[in-house]
Amino acid sequence: MRAQLARVDAVLIQAVIAAALSFAHLHDIALAAGQDGWKAWAYPVSVDLLLVAAWRRLRSGDAKAAGWCWFVIALAASLGANVATAGLLDLGDVPAWLRILVAGWPAVAFLGGTLLAHSTPTTANTDAEHGEDIEDQEDEPEPSPPEELPTRPAAIEAPTEPPAMPVPAALVEHARKVAAEHHTRTGTPIDTPTLRARLGVPPPMAEAIAAHLTPTGS
């Protein structure tokens, strides 16, 4: 635990030292470019704030392209000031292009900070909005199913005639004799139940035999 606190303290101390040095270099560049008084102190603050805003955007995972763009711009301003104050630039005779950059930096910082602060909603906010929409949909009563219209009964198909049962020819001849004898005795054609009873056959067989008889016998 103590070792971890020591590492954290060392990192914080290093960060504070680096920030202080960068802050001083930016202040010196702004002062050399003609921005005196409180304006010279405001320049390093704007650069550091733009760096922090860009880094937070990169950590959030949203619009990483914009985050990297403004992070590089702010880092270039900070590194440029550090390198320029290392003896490569005469602070007593600052070139015109550097004065132009320093004078135009507030507008650039304002644009970057505004774009980073006001952008598309984060993924978490979008998920929350979707969750609210889902809850609203769950609260709404489910629509009742449409009433089913009574369907017309399907047309009753006419029963197909069963295939004719094969009847031996001898049985047909015997049935003809029985039918003729019945017609002679009663004067009326023999019906199927009587034919079945006289022949002693099942009803399907009797119907098949009756179909083979002549009109006089049916």
C-alpha cells in the first residue's frame, strides 16, 4: 500500500513540475509576443484547459477524431513554447508570424473548447434514452388482437364412390337366379337388404353384387 502511494505521489509531483514549466514557457512566449499583464497568464491556462478537454474526450470514447485533432493542436502549442524558450528564439525580437499565432490562439482555443464541450451525446446517454423509450413502450397497454371474422364453412365435398369390390362371376350368376326367383314370386325387384340376407354376404359385397345385376334384378 505504501509503495503504491509512493508511486502515485511521484507521478503527481512529476506532473505538477511539468505543468509548471510548460505554464512558465507559454507565459514567456505570450509576454514576448506583446501580450502583457493578465493576458500573458491567460494563454497557458487556455492551452492546458484545451489539452485536458481533448484528453477527456479521448478517454470517453466519443468522437476520437476530434479529440485527437485538438489534442495535437494544444500539444503543439505547448511543445512549441517549450522549444522556443530553450534558446532557439530571441524573445527580445519575436518574429511577426509568432505574434500572429499568439494573437490568433484565443479564437482557436475557444473554437476547440466549444466543439469538444458541445458535441453528439455519449453512448451512455444514448443507451439511457433508448432505455426510457423501452420503458415507455412497456407501460403502454398492449393492443387487443383484432376480432376474427367468421369464416365460411368449407364446401362439403361429395363423397367419392368407393372402388368397386371384385365379385366372383359364379356369385353374380347365383345372385341373378335369386333375384329372378324373387321377382317371379313377389312381382317386385329384389332389394339389396333382401339380396344380402338370401346370399348371406356382408353389406359391401351385397351392394357390389346388386350393381352387377340387370335392371330387372336390381
